[in-house]
Amino acid sequence: MRQNRIVNNHQNIIFPLTHMADSVVAFLLEHLSQLLQHEANLLCGVQDRIISLRNELEIINAYLKTSSRGNRNNNKEIEQKVLSQIRDVAHVAEDVIDTFIANIAMYKKRNMLGRMLHSVDHAKLLHDVAEKIDKIKTTLNEIHENRIKYYQESSDQSSSAREEEERIQSLHRLRRNVEEENVVGFVHESEVVINRLIVDDSSSPRLKVVSIIGMGGLGKTTLARKIYNSEEVKNHFDCRAWVYVSNECRSRELLLGLLQNLMPNHINNDCRSSSSNIKKKGKKKHKEGVNNSQDISSLSNDELKKKVWECFKWKKYLLVLDDLWKIQDWDEVKDAFPDGNRGSRILITSRLKEVASHTGRDPPYCLQFLTEEHSWELFSKKVFRGEKYPCDLESLGKQIVKSCGGLPLSILVLAGLLANKEKSHREWSKLLGHVNWYLTRDETQVKDIVLKLSFNDLPSRLKPCFLYLGIFPEDYEICVRQLLQLWVAEGFIQETGNRDPNDVAEDYLYELIDRSLIQVAQVKDSGGVKTCRIHDLLRDLCILESKEDKIFQICTDSNILIPTKPRRLSVHSTMSHYVSSSTNDHSCVRSLFCSDPNCFVYSDEWKWLTKGFKLVRVLDLDGKYCFKIPSNLGNFVHLRYLRIDSHYIRSVPDSICSLQNLQTLYLGPSIRVTTISFPCGITKLKHIRHLYTCGPIKLRGDCSESNGDAMWNLQTISSIVLDKRTTYLIEKGSFPKLRKLCLQISSNFKGDVPKMLISLQHLRHLNKLEIYFQVKDWPHSRWEINCKAEEVLQSLKHLRHLSILKIRNALDLFTCVAMFPPNITKLTLSCISCLNDDGINAIGNLTKLQILILTGDNWFLDFWPSDSLFDINCIEDGFPQLKEFQMGNLPVRNWKLANGSMSRLQILVIHHCDKFDSLPSELWSLTTLRKVCVRKPSDAMAAMLQNLEVKNGCELIVE
């Protein structure tokens, strides 16, 4: 379905350009403020110019914020060009200032003699900066003057506002036509929604709102239309009405459109009365409608609402509000819909969860992507139009359809393309591997329907965050923690007030999820999102928009030889190939991503990086084969985010202490016990928030030289060795805001471990603590630290702020009367060798515990003698708040639940407990129990579960 374009496709995407320029200017203002505050003595001769540039940029920043809120004139093309020029000048200014800061950093590293020898160079540097700033200001003035001049000349001739409105209306018509075409599948979905609409209306006669949500092109309108036209719904409601809302709709337009459905000439088609008494009242209202129908357009909004209310008053009605975008639109019209206690329903479709949740109490129905079977059915129906198709095309066709990712809109557009082509293997093979290229061409208008309607509705703060997702490889599961930290490092999270930037970034993530632009992939135990992904089509659209607006560039083997000057670069080929082949100018690169998991980062690659990427802020290397970090790492003075996903780094150079802007350091996942050496001077990093390392950090040097430096922003240390240096820094208050900490206690450590653990009381914000006891003589493991188990636990009981505690290699730690921090909500004990009633009772007395995980180790199973089996006896009224209980690889023989124990348990998971033959009978009387999962049960347990009748709606899974 092709329509003539009214205006060029790319002249209307102003908002991403606006906010990307906005973020560049915000970064510049931050740098200029830091320069003036900290380096005033080195700015001799240019300080006034820098202040003047800052003032100019503050005005521009205010203009950009006004533009991003949608205050547009009719001269779209002029505004677009102005924004483009501002962005380019902002980039030039950013390069000048960042280069100047890097040179200042090098100058400060020199001793007195070195500064004297380079005094001429420094004077020349100041002179060059002054000239460049003057040139930048001149250019900004020219942009301002040209904008005023050409805006006035064209203001009387501009008609782009009307054209834009017509284009948007055309776009919405196209969306409706595509979404309502060729209803396929949705059998289960329609049954679920119809059930919500018509079931129990006798017991719930009040007006109820039911909503369907999902991303653009997913088929929400199709499903709603199928439900609306079903005989079951037609026969159930006296009156049905459908109104299309859209993101450009106003309440008055909505009410007028609704009355067009409800006036007499329409009512006869869609409305019927269920009794003669109602018919009379209906006819009376209809007569009034006939007399006044010609005057409707002159009525006020309140009068329109009243007229709609009267039309619905005596009926059991179904009203569909299709494509609702704004809470405000709903709030302005909801009073027009009477609640006559007749079982009336309102069905809403929306892309936005927030909007759907606001309209009614019931949770929205989330529409999923089509299955491969339904995708092929929809595709073949459109392409072959019911005719038989060649067998050799089915396999190829299914591969093509799979590329659409279950998105009905993509399938229909692609099918429409192929329906008019030769149905041959040769012709269809041309599409394989290039599906998204075809889908994103202007004439398909898929980009408009899927992206622009959702993208243009985004607040400006969310637009760069969304487009940034295109940096990641196709079908990539994005680590949410990593994504949020990247957004912060890139400067996308602005105006946070007193809130932590990561918390604000998380809010942004959930907003994008609720707007159906990001899909949740994995969920954490706590309920938060662990990983996410983006639909391939949306990713390709992000890449297209980002390339045009110079947000980032993706480099693959196919475009590696094309010379560019990117600011953010994501390399999706081998690093060695890129280094040897690329002719790009990297002097302006602020972010570099290398997604090759097998890349080798040797000295040559580091030389290439340190020489060519001096202004980089984000450096993300996926390659695990990096063995050494160069000593000149500190030359990356602008670095905010450093990720090297390697398992082999053993030492971090002292120069890391020069990275004063560093916020996140990630050196591989915490999977090793081998230490990684860090300088004590790391406490100088005032902006560092997160330290993730593949092994525990072992501090070197004299910590007393830190002079009481406090890392006020540090929240996470993934693993650090507990020793005298670590204890000294904790006691001196070096980590005042630390939230998450993992301590490794070496098997040969002879210090006073309980005393050192008591020092953790200084960490007033510590929320999550993991203690890893390194043990000897595996698998016949034993403790080798110089203290008793109860002394270790006693030292932790005063950590009142702690809510999550994990102890690895617990062994027989819990065979004594244990004392836990009182506010623990999640407790994990791994590699348990023995557990008795004292330990179980201590855990059962934790009044706030919600999640308990107890595991042994599968290595132990072959070495445990039969007399080492133990029972789990849960005391009366114990575990009062426990919701989830997991145990695995334990030599458990029996489990007993006393009266009232685990009364709120919802989830039970048992795996690899092959000595455990039965579950307590009291378990099945727990009314809160929702899921029981048993993996690798013993033969006796499997037989017992096979014959078990589970009640109360509990799900039983045996694997």
C-alpha cells in the first residue's frame, strides 16, 4: 500500500537531533565549568573567552530545551537546518575544549623543569584555543542572524504545518489499513480478551475498562477489530461504537467522531435495545439527535459530553478507543461514558502501558509477537492469495518470514512486496539476509508506522537513550546494568536533582519498556529487569536515524573501507581486521565499542587505541583475550566508562589514578579467585561508581598516603581481598556510600577476621554483602582461618542496613547458634557441608527474610558418607515472611514443617537432592503456594510426585 509522500521523510525527525545537540551542549557546559573552577591558573589569556563561550552555550541550551518541548514555528526546514548547524558547531566546540583539557592534563603531569621547557608550547596552546573560540562564537552569531533573516522571508509562504498535519493523518490511515488487514491467528488472544469483556458482568455490572498494549505494528487494532466483530460480542452488547484516537487527537475531535457513530443513521446498524421500555427512551433521544445533528459542531465540549452520555445512558454498550496515546485525552472524555450498572465495557488499545494502566484497574493484556506458524500463515495468505505454492519456496519463505521477528506489519509489507514479484527461488533468494533493508525503505512506510509514531511521542530525554540501543549487535541480550551505566557515562541522564543518576536511568528504561519499544528478556530474583533486547526492525531503524543525525556509526566488514569521522563507533567485525583495514579519522571518537568476543588486545592494539582515541569517554571491548593494560592508560583523561571483558588481567597500572572522570570500571565477570592488583591510590578517583573485576582486588602500596581520600560516589566493589589495607580504608571512611560489596577471605590469612568484619559497621549504606571463604584440600574442604564459625557470624549481626547476604563455601558454618543481621530479606548459603537445627532455627527467626537459597556442591555428593545426611526441621511459626525457598545439591534426608512455618511460601525449587524422597504433607496446605519445581528427583520422589493431586492452583513442575 503505497501513498505519495507530502514532505521528505527525514525533514520531520527534529527531536532526536535536538536532544543530541542538547546533550553535547550540556557536556560542554560541564567541562567549561570544571575548567573555570579547577584550572583557572592555567587559563591566562583565555579565561574571559571561555566564560563568554559558556554564556553563549547556556542561551543555546535554553533554546534547545524549548525546541525539544515542541515549540515550533511553521518553517520546519529552516529549524531543521539551524539545529543541524548548532549540533555541528557544538561538536567543533566540544573537540576544542576536550583537546584543550587533555593537553592541560599532560602539562600538569610535568615537573617544574618540564613546565619551563614547554612554556612556549603552553602559550601557543592558549593562543590557538582563543582563536578557535572566537571563530566558534562568530559562527554561532552567523547561524542566529541567518535564522532570523530567512525565517522572516519565508514565514508568509510556509504551509508546512498544514502539510505535516495531512501527512500525519495519512500515516494513521495507513497504520489502520495495514493493522486491520488479513486477520490471522489471535484465537487464544481474542478468547482471553472477550472473556474479560463479557464474563461475570452479572456479578460485576459496573463499567469496566479492558486494554490491549504492544509495540507498533503488532496487531492491536487487528485483535480489537476481530473482537469487535465477533458474534459473541455482537450478541452480548446492546450498542457498539468504535473511535480512533491517535496521538494528535483532541478531546473535541474524539467526541465529535464518537457522535457520528451514535447518531440515528449509525445507531440502527450497531445498536439494539433489550426491552421495550429502553426502546422508547432510545427513540426519544434519537429524535433529539436528528433535530440537533446539524448543530453538533457548534456545541461546547461539555454539551458534546452530555450528548454522548445520553446516547449511552440506557444501554449495555461496548466502546472501543483505538490507539490511545495520552492520559490527558482519557481524563478529558471519561465523564462522557455513563456507568449504568448494565455490564458496559470500554476496550482500549495503546502502545503505552502507563496510559492503559491509568484507564482501568485490571492489568493490560500484553500482545505478543506471532509464532512462526502464524507468521507463515499470514505471509502465505498475502503472497499466494489462497492458491497453491511451490514446495521449494516454503523452506526459503519461512527463513524470510523468520527475519520479521513475528511482527505482523513487517510480514504484511514484505508479503506485499513479494506478491507482485516472480514466485521463484531465484527472486526470493535476493531478499534473504536483506529483509530489514527492504522494510526500512521510504516507500514501505514501515519506518513511519513502527518507529516515528512511537518515537515522536517520546519525551526528548528518552530519545537518545532509545536510539543508543542500535549500537548493540543484532539479537543481542543487553545487560541492563551495563546499559544504564552507559547512558550515564554518555551524558544522557541530565537534571537528576538529588537522585542517583543510575536510579533515574532505570526509570527511563521502564518508560521505554512500558512504551513497547524495549522487550524484557530476563528478570532478576528481585523482580527487576536483568537483560533486555530490541526488535531487529527497531534496531535497524535506530541505526538509520542515528547515522543521519551523526549519533553513532556501525562498522561492519561491508562498510569498513568507507572513510568517516564518527563520534561514536561500534565495530561489528574482528578488531584486528578493523585496525588493519579502516581509514577512519578517530580523533573525534567519544565512544568505541568492539563486539568481537574472540579479539586479542595486545600491545599493538593498545598503541593504536591510545594514539588515535585521545578524547574517548566510553571504551567497551568485548574481547576476552587481553592480558595486560598499558601503563599509559591514564592518558584517556576523559574516560568515564571502561569495560574489558577479559579473564586474564592480573594487574592494573598506577596511571589509572589519573582517570579523574572514570565512573565505571569493568574487567571481566567475577569468576576467578586469582587476585588482580590495584594501587591504593585508586581512592583518588572521586567519580568512580562501580568496580567490577574478574578476580578479587588486592591492594598494593601504602594506603596511608591516600590522606583520607573518600570515594563519595563508589557504590559497588564486585570483589576485594579482606586484609589490613582493605580494613584500613573501610575504617578511614574511604567508601562512605558503598552499597554492594564482596569480600574474599583467603585460606592462609592469619589476621583477626572477626575484628575486620566488625569494621563493616562503618559502611552505613551497605545493602548487599557477599563473603567468599577460600578453602583448602578440595573436595575435602575445611576452614583454615584463625577463628571459630560463631565468631564470624557474631561480627555480622550489627549490620542493620544489610538486606542481602550471601556466604560462599559456608561448609559447617551453620552448625552453631548463629546471629544474623536483623533486616535480611535474601539469604544465600552455598557449598554447605552440614546444617543442623541450631542453624535452621537461626534462619527461621529472621522476621523479614523473603528469599532463602541453600546449596551444597555436586562435588561433595560423591564423598558424603551415609551418616552425614541431615534433616531440615522448620520451627513453629518460623520463616514468617518467606516467599521463595530453593535448595540444591544437599544431602537432605527429611524435611519437616511445623505448624505455621513458611506460612507465606509461594515458590519452592528443589534440584539434585537425590537422597530426598518426599515433601512434607503440610506443604500442600499452604494457600499461598503457587509453584513447586523439582529437578532431578530421586526415584521415590518422582513416584510420589507422579501420584500427587495438587490443589489451590499450584503449578507442579518435575524435570
